[in-house]
Amino acid sequence: MNVLPAVVRAEYRGGFKIHLVFNDGVNGTVDFSQWLNGPVFEALREPAYFARFFVDGGAVAWPNGADIAPETLHAEAKARAAA
């Protein structure tokens, strides 16, 4: 049985980058700027607001209800680690 990836720790690294650690040990610094399109992400384009993220249910989320799915973040962290 495969376990769904979940963010267990997140540390702000400046700009739109967050270092993520997942429940399966995968970790890496991910640049979120590629996902900051559309109305729900508009507030996140302000770096001070972006830095207000938190981990909620294994996803990275913000006070306005925006979030990025852990599966998406896990795939990105793995791709960066492989590069």
C-alpha cells in the first residue's frame, strides 16, 4: 500500500521558496512562483503574505484559503533532488 505524501515540516527560504520535508523522507527547496497565478493566489504574490504559510493536513496553505496539494509539491521536490 502506498502512503500519500504529506508535508511534515516547512521552512521559509526567502522570495517564494520554501524548504519542505515529507513524511517519506523526501525533502527539498521548492520555488512556488510557478503556481502563483489566478485570483486565489493573488495575495501570495506579496512576499510578506507568502511568508505567512503554514502546514495544514499535509499541504502548504495560507490564511486566505489558498493551498498547494502535497502530491504536487512532492513531485516537484523529487524532480529538484534528481536534477
